Amino acid sequence: MTTLLDLTQQGDVATIGDESKLSKVKLMDPQQLYELWERQHWSAHAIELERDVADWREFPDADREDVVWGLSSFFVGEERVTTQFSGLVMAYEDQSEEAFLATQQVDEARHTQFFARFYDSVLGIGDGIDAQLQQVRENVNDAFLTLFDEHLVDACARLVADPADRESKVDFVTTYHMVIEGTLALTGQFFITDFFERRGLMPGLVDGFKKISRDEHRHVAYGTWYLKEACRDAALERRVQAKLAELLPVAAGVLVPKGKDPFGDWELLGYSSRRINEFAFKALSRRLKVIGTGLPGVTQAA
């Protein structure tokens, strides 16, 4: 099979588009992104879920496991980021960046609220967010826990300890905006949304996922802007490369649904592992080209 790690090692830039155009993309700065946030505001508690309840009741058992696994990763991930984002907010370098970063932490809390509502109303898992998360965490795989409970937590702790440490800030943005959000989350959102939209099912989930995806594109735009500025410093560019090389083997494992062979071919909701990994690879590659850096040399995980 072909994994995200394989594609990264191959570095097949021919699949990602015109490099010259990507390198000339004009990025929005934090002030512009903050203003965009104001125009794109939405409520997690205003999305209608009644139709979703009926659709889920009739949903094929064969696909339920894939859906629950995918949604569990998002629910736990949104909570993890909400609680671990304070370090980056503290590391702002001007008032516009502070304003935008504060909106992102609010967004993550809003996403958590949406999934809590969905799990309670549609999946029948309630008793409050803390109890929901305790149950849902049982569905995520070991690579997910390594990425979110170890790497992300450590990146936040180092920024809390010293918000002025630019190397720690680069590590956090690379970990979260490039790997977690820009490579993994947007990939999962695309395929889950595509699956339900093509079938005309779960309109509330589709609506919520599209709004979450719009938020996360805005977040990733910030991360791309920040790293493009940071990578003007050759030492910080090497830092980005080193962090990607460290995390991509873990990220490759996060993409594999729990219980499926990470070294074999698998499917998620009918989408092949190759198609999912190629989507993630292209998402990361395009952003690195915009930043002005390349794919790192990485070692296959044991």
C-alpha cells in the first residue's frame, strides 16, 4: 500500500500543481484573518439535527464503525486543541495576531460544542462533555494519542513556560497548523462530508462539518502565513523541517482507522487508503510550497 509517509519520502511534487504559482500566493495576515472571522461567525447550537437523528436510525451497521471512529477523532481532537492552545495565544507578537489567535481558541471550543450536541442528540451519548469524551477516547488509535496527548501537550507547555521562545512557537504552529489541522483534520473532513453529501444524508452533520472546515481553512491560513515569515530565517526553516520529520511518521498512523492494518490496504467509508493518503500528502505539499520550503527527509516508522 501507499501511505502518507511513503508519499512524503517520494516527494512527488508533480502531483501538487504549478510550483511557481504556489510560491507567489498572497497570504492574508492576522488582521485580515480576524476580520474574516467576524464575517464568518456561526453558532454550534443553531444547527438543525432532527433529520440526522432519523438518518442515523436507518444507517447501515456496516458503515457505522467507520463514522464513529472518524467523528471520535474530531471530537477528542477539538477538545485537546481547545485546552492546549493557550500557549500560542500567549505568544502573540502584535495586537492583530493576539486578536486572531483568540478567535481560533474560541473556534475550537465551538467545534467541541458542536460534536457534544451531535453525540448527545444523534448518537445517544450524553451525560455532559466530560463523560462523552471519556467514552469517545476509547475509539481513537494509539498514534492519535501520541500526537495529541504527547506532542501537542509538550508544544503548548514549552510556550506557556516561555511565550517569547520563537523556536517553540515554530514547533507549535508546525505541529498544529501544518500536521494536525492542515494535513489530518481537513483530510478527514473532506471525505466524511463527501460521503454524506453524495448520499443526501445527515444534513446537520454536513452543515456543521462545512462550517468547521471553513474555520480550519482560516486557521491553516494563519499557520501558513506565520511559517512563511519564520522561514525567512534559515535556522527556523530547518526547525520546521525537523519537526515535520519527527511528526509525519506519527501522522501516517493517525490516518489509519482503529483495528485496520497500518501496513496494508484499507478503506474508510468506501474510500481507499491510497486516495486518502494522497489527499493528505497534497494538502501538506501545497502549503509547504507556499511557505517556501520542501518536504523533509523522514524515516519509516517501525
